Amino acid sequence: MISPIRCVLACLGVLALLCSSASAQKLKIYILAGQSNMEGHAKVTTFDYIGEDQKTAPLLAQMVDKKGKPRVCDDVWVSYLTGTRGTNGEGVGKLTAGFGSRRNPAEDGGKIGPEFTFGLHLQDHSDGPILIIKTAWGGKSLHTDFRPPSAGAYEFGAKQLAQFKKQGKDIEKIKADKVAATGHYYRLMMEHVKSVLGDIKRVYPKYKAGRGYELAGFVWFQGWNDMVDRGVYPTRDQPNGYAQYTDCMAAFIRDVRKDLQAEELPFVIGVMGVGGPIKDTKKRAVHVNFRAAMAEPAGMKSFRGNVVAVPTSPYWDETLDEIGGRIGNVNNMARMLRTKNKNHANKDGSMSKQQQRDYVDDYRKKIVDAEDAATYARGASNAGYHYLGCAKTMAQIGVAFADALLQMKK
């Protein structure tokens, strides 16, 4: 018969072993990269809107503490390289809200991108520390700014060169500038990632070098600048009109893995979902084609099982979008009244500025009631191409990215 004391000691030994095993886990490192939507333009002031939907209310409960303040992660740290107008800087600290778009890279910007709920979700499903290395800049393309080395030099199309010539531009200078810009942000991204990996303790003070780290995943969230570029993709409204993007995306994945010496690094492609689910495929052919081109690498034989395309259109807020459309009509009316357009009430230009304001106010009351306006103010904080700056949308996207990586691990 085992004595109670020996039993207790045995249990304590097992517990100590388990605790030691958990504390000795390798640091899991996730890399997030892209343009403005990876930066994130959802203001923290839109958090409460998440709780108004019973489907997402539990998500809000995970994002805030008992006092309603954004949760601060004890075991998730962030290194965030970003900047504007060519001036870059780094934000470092424990993961919380505020690591979205920033005017000053080192200061809380009052916004979130996917990183907040991404990190929260991974922390809740992990048994060790996490480090997120995020690099994101607004208005950047894959075809030029993030162009990977193996994609080769950017080549102008015949139509582009003809247009430049017609406009009287210096074609040789344009070509030289393109060479200088090509891959610039890919290199910045990679330099920063390697810099952090070379001195992890600077970012994550508790890091124990003896335990090592694991590159656990890479998330790419970009696309707007490529999608709207008619010059680079002249047949974008036709099948395979974005074939160049697919080729660059595949090269990007291969080059990232090669540069980081991680041949099977789990990779998530966040598929552009601005505008939400597509109902009229003819009217939105550009969106249809671009989303397909973004997702295509995930189906390539060489990437099966370790590259996943995650649609973000399901998280588009259609309620805010519909209200925003009506608010847009009001703004358009205000602009029209200031012009000599013949199709509005001030076509003869006789309205005073006050009369124009009164007319717009009356028009607004007819199509946007006070309740709709209040709903929009609670949920949206930016333009449509930034997913309306809606934290409800961005939070769900972050969780979806994390889930994709967790599933790949399984």
C-alpha cells in the first residue's frame, strides 16, 4: 500500500514535470506581412459594436478585460516594423490593441489589424510563449514593392510603354525608378525578420536561447494595389487576367521559405474580401478574378498541406456597407450641388451655401435616419477598402488566420 505522503510526492513530481515541460516550450514565432489591411485601420472605438451581435459577442469578451479595456497578453510579444513616407520605425511590446496602423511606429495608434485576435487566439490554444513579427506598409504592391527575388525584374507591358510615350514621359527614368523600387519592401521585411531573430531577447525579454524557437507560420494580407492596377494587369476583367499575381505569390512563398531556411513554413494567404461575398459575378469580375488568383497557389501540388488561402469576404459587414452606401449618396449630393452639373437642384447655380446645406440636410433625413447614422458611427471608422475600419470584421479575420495555422499543425 502506498502511503499518502508518497502519493502526494509522486503527484507533485508529475506536476513539476508537466510545468517544467510547459515552461520549456520553444518560442513560437509568427510573421505577419502585407499592406494597409495588415496594418489595420479598425479603431478601438468600434469594439463595442462587436458585442451587439450574439454571434460575435463571445469574441469581444475575449478581447477585453473585466473593466472593458483591451486585453494585454502576458505571453505574446510583438515587434512591428512600419512607417510612412519612407520613414520606418519599430513598435515593441506585449500584444494588446493599438498595434494597427500608426502615425508614429513606436506609439499606440488606437487601431487594430488582424494581429490582435490572431495573437489572442493562438495564446488560448498554445502552451508556450509567442512572438509576432509584423511588417506592413500601406499602398504597397506585390508586383513591385514586395516583388520576391526569384520573380525576376519587373517588365513593363507594351501598352504601358506606349502610354508613357504618349504622355511625353522619360521612359528611361521610369525604368530606372522601377528597378530601384522593385523588391524594396520584400528586402525591408526580410531584414527586419532576421534582425529580430538574431536578438530575440531585445523584443521578448523572457526568451531563453537554450530552448530555441520555432518558425510556426507566415500570414500574407495584401492585394488592393494590385487589384486596381489596370496598367500592370490590362486584362484583369478576363479569366487569368491576374496570372502575374499568382506567379509572384508562388515565388514569394518559395523565397520567404528559402531566405528563412524553413522549407515547409506554414503559410496563410489572406484573400482580399473587400465588398463581401460576390453576388453579381459579371459586375464584379475584377474581384472574382483577383480573389481566384490570390488563392491559386494554395492549390499547387508543391504547396498542398502547408499553404492555405483564407477568404476574408465572409467577415465583411453588410449592414454597415448598406448604410455607408446611403451616407455616400448624401456626400455625393453635397458635391454635386457645388458643381455646374445639370442633373441636380442647383443646376442654375442660384443656391447659396446655406441653401445647399439645408437641401443636403433634408436629403440626409430622408435616406439616413438617426438610428442608422448611430449604428454606422459605432461600427465603422474608415473607408471601404479598409474593411470600413470595422473591428468586428478585423477581429474575425485575425481568428480565421490563426485557425488556419492551427489546422495545418494538426
